[in-house]
Amino acid sequence: MPTLSSFEYAVLRIVPRVEREEFINAGVIVFCLERKFLRARVEIDEDRIHALWSGMDLDHVRDHLEAFRKVAEGAADGGPVAALSIRQRFHWLVAPRSTVIQVSPVHAGMCEDPEVVLDDLFQKLVPISTIDRDPSPSGKS
């Protein structure tokens, strides 16, 4: 039987106008201490963001999302937070924020491979508008 490990994850959200509380999922953070795994996968959907606020500075959003990814990986160019322990980095990444980029509550589960979990969660939770534009109700043409 494969060994299961506990993991935690949170969803990165773009909140173009904080006062309206509307958001678009833009990434996923997955943490598995047993496997020494902490990664963030991010992608922005420009059409969906502009639908909520046409004046959004997408370069600014991209830079901030890239910073999340670098901190998660512990990248040398990720700043001082990226040099912290894996647990400290995760807690910094998922700390509540009231800015344009926010993080969902943390959820937990069990997995065999956190990389597979990251892929699955990203595909399920961060739809890109080209996928969403399928007019058929079942998602199949």
C-alpha cells in the first residue's frame, strides 16, 4: 500500500476591487512537510480580470504572483522570506491579506504525491477563460 502524507493547500485569488469582494482564482499553494514539498502554481486570466476591473495593472499582479511562486520554491531571488524554513514560508504565504492578491482559507488532505495534488487542484480551481467559453452545458461539443 502506498504511503500517504498529509498536505495543506490554499488558493491564490485576485481581488481587483477589494471593496466589492469579487475574486478570480489565480493559483494554488500546496505544502507537504513530510515530503519537504512547497510549491505555488499561478496563472492569470486577463479577460476575467478585466471583466471585473478594466483598469487593473496586470504587470503588477504578475509580479506579485511570481513573488508567491519564488517564496514557495525558496528561490535565491525570492527575497528574505524565501530564505526561511519551508514551514515558515508556507505560513507567510497563507497569512490573511486585504490586498489585491488574497489567499483562501487553508484546507488539508492526504496524498501519495503532492506534485499530483498541485496539478489536480490547479486544473480544478484555476480555470482559464478559453476553457470556460465552451457553450455546451456538458463542456463537450
